[in-house]
Amino acid sequence: MSQKKVYTLSSLTQSIQNVINTQCSKVVWIKAEIVKLNYYPKSGHSYPTLVEKKNGKVIAELKGNIWAEQFQMINQKFKTVLKEELRDDMTVVIQGSVNYHPVHGLAINITDIDPEYTLGELAREKAETISRLKEANIFDANRRQSLATLPKTIAIISVETSKGYGDFMDVIKKNPWKYKFHFLLFPAILQGERAVATINQQLEKIRIHAEVFDAVAIIRGGGGEIGLSCFDSFVLAEKIATFPIPVLTGIGHSTNETVTELVSYQSFITPTKIAEFLLQKFHDFALPLKEGEEKLKNGVNWMFKTRKTNLRETARLFSSLTSRATDNSRSSLQQIIFRLMNLSTQNFRNQRNLLLQSQQCIISAARMPVEIEKKNLKFTEEKIRMLSPENILKRGYSITRQNGKLIKAADELQPDLLLETQLYSGTVSSRIEQLKKP
């Protein structure tokens, strides 16, 4: 019996290493998705998990190695071209070679990553998001919302310690016109892979109390232009597009607008511009009001001044005429004044009489339908009284009952029972001697 040949594990892995590193050491370009970057700041190395997906399912997976020197170079290229750091969930084209290590296993040693391809992928994803929003007919939905004339109560989604939030609050609180606002901060992460989830969570909290707020302000600043691709997410853009109150965005960048900004009610380059916009809304309302107040004040002052001047002029002329007049003139003037007073008194009396006559006419007109209805009611009462059983009996009629039952016809009678006849005065009991039916 032949003896089995047994290899050590290290010799097997060494053989694998020799084959792979010899046959697969060629440097190639590979398209993959970075699921997890696995960057370690202390060492500066990164060990990304690379996958390929088809219809949402992973069909290939491999580990990558990016040593510290290469990682710094690659990350800087991404910052320059994409305005974005290398991160999770990013589709890339990498340059590297397959390497096998007896302990660490199979991996790709990554020496370069082309940011231009990733830039194209991000642009494609952005265009796809816009297309989906338009197909759903919600791209302009938030812009169709109505912003209050005086938006006083604002929900803010931001980081409390961010420079953008601080700048926004400084402009609002230090406005020279002392306009007052009410703000409530909903803290969220505003860049990177966690931004979409945290912003959506805070938007949902605001939605529950949407009737309290006039608008939502998404404020980001102080972080440069890195990490903005989250604002091209369909999930976030859809949430903002369909939000029930206006959403104002100021995420602090000067490049092409993100999808989030495109679907918001209004976007601004910086958080400070949002603050200036809100102050301008108050200005647009307050200035015409102040101008109207000033016009009214000036008009009243002019009217009083004019009337006062006319009154003084009249008094001066009257005083002058009086001082020049002779005794006869004074007497004539007094007679004229007396007659004018009598005429005024007579006119007042005439007007008073007309008023009294009108009063009497109104009272008479109001009483007439009441009197007519009273007469109609009295006539109806009389008819009812005449038709009462008592009055009918009084005219010679009678009411006949048998066994308590009112008799209306002869065939209702029972010959063996007594009859009771009610007259106007008294009742009569009788027996039937003879019955004639019709």
C-alpha cells in the first residue's frame, strides 16, 4: 500500500502564492464598487471591500489594499477632481495587481484610482435621479408650495457647531431692524454616507408638526465642497420635493447645484444668504407699512395746519370788521347773527319733526302686519269655538253612545244593550224598541 503524501498548510499557501503572484502579477484596470473603505487613520492604510453587483445582488467580491502613500495620493486626486473624498458606496475604476499572502489571503494591491470615471458615474446617478423625479411629476412640487408673507417660525436642519449655522444665527440676531424669528434646530449629519439617513429622519420629525413651521432651512457650511454627493440621492431629493412646507437650502458651495437644491423651494449659495432672504421678506412687508404710516401722519398734520391757518384768518377778519363797525353796524350785525341763529333753530325743529314723522310711519308699518295677524287669529278661534261639541249640542243636536262607544250608524247598534244620549243639558238612557237599518 502506497504511503499518502501530506503537505503542510504553509507549503500549500506558498505554492498558491507562487502561482498567483507569478501568473497574475500583471497590473490591470478593474471596475468595482467600494462597499466599505476600511480606512485606518493611525496607519494611513485602507483595506476596501470591493464588489460587483448584478440586479442588486453581489456576484463577485474581493479585498483590496491601499498603502498609506498611495491612499494620500489617490484621496487628494478625488478632492481635486470630484470635490469629494474617497468613501464608501462609490463606483470606481482602480489600477492594481492581484496578490496572495499566506496569512492575509487574496487581495488586490491598489496603486491608483481614476477619479474621472467616478465623476462620470456620479453625474450619471445625478441625471438618473432628476429623470426619476420628473417622471414622477414631483420635481417642482416643493417650489409650488406657498411661503408665508412673514416666515417667522423656521425649522433648521444643521450641525449646531458648524460655521454655517453660526453665521446664519449671527445675521438674524444682529439685524438692525430688530425683526424677531423663532427657530428650532434639528441636528443632522450633512456630509458623507450617513447624511441622507439623518436628514431624512429629521425631516420626518418636522413633517409631524408641519403646521407649526413656516419653512425648513437646511444649513451646511464650513466643510468645503467635499461630501456633497449625498445631496444627489434620490431618497433625499424625493423627501424634499414632496415636503408639505417650503424647504430652503444653503449648503455652502459654488459648483453645479445638487439635486436637493434643484428641488427645494429656493436654494442659496451660503447660509448667510438664507438669513438675508428672510430679513428681506420682513423688509418687503415693513417698508410699505412704514411709508403708509408716514403719509398718513403727514396728511393729518397738513390738514390740521391748514384748518388752523384758515381759522386764524377768519378770526382775524371777523375781529377787524367788528372793530371798524359803528354802533349801527354792530346792531345790524347782531340782528343778522340773531336771524341766522333763529333760522338754524327752525331748521333743527323741522328736521326733528321729519324724524318724528318717519318714526311714526315706521312704527305704524311694523304694527300693521301684527294687527292683521291678530284679526286672522281671532277669526280662526271663533270658527273653532263654533265647531266645538258644546255649541253643536246647544243647537239641538245630540250624541249617542252604546257601551261607551260613539254611534255613527244604525247598523253599529246592539238591540239588547242600553243607549246613552247626551244632550246640551243632561243625558238620557233608553232601550231599543225597534231598529230600522238603511
